[in-house]
Amino acid sequence: MLHVISYRGPYTLTLKAVEWLRDESWPGVFVLGESSRESGSFHVEYVGRSDTNLADRISEWIGTHPEFMFAFTETPWQAFLEECHIFHHLHPSGNQSHPVASLYRGWQCPDCSDRIWA
């Protein structure tokens, strides 16, 4: 599977940093974690998504991690696919369970072929 999603960030996980996203009601995916000053890489500790409004979802996590990165997607399905991809390939320590296809029944994870729904 080809992943061409372009992430923005990292940004400090504060209300001010998330506030400018509020005008955009798009689905998307986000990662929480911290940048390494030495290597310049971003250590992903948690991956999440929103099927409707990414800014609202990210704002729920303010104060829990130092930084975040995000990407808007055109559809909730794309956000789910990317969340699954990061979950399976980066194994974020903050994710205890597989991403759930909350509003959409029958979505299948492309990485493990499980059908996951709420």
C-alpha cells in the first residue's frame, strides 16, 4: 500500500497551536510525541484520528504530550487506513488497542485483515 499522506508539524501541543485548525472541519490523522533535537526525528507515542473534525479531536489531548503532527484526509476511510498503518508499523506505546472504525461498519484493516468496529 502506498502512503502519500503529508504530515504538518511538529507543533507544541497547546490550545494556541490547535486553535488555528478549528476553521477546518476535516477528517484526519494525528500523532502525539516528541521531537529529538539530536536526530531531528519525531518519536510517535500515540496515533489517533477524527472522522469529522481533526482540531476538536487533537484538542482533547492538550497537556498529555509535548508535541503533535497531523494530516488532513479527504475521507474518514483514508484517516482510518493511515491510523491503522501507523499503529501496525510504529507500535505507539500509548495505543493499547487496535484503531476502531467508530461510525462505519465493516471497514477492514489492510495490515491485519481484521474487521474492527465499535
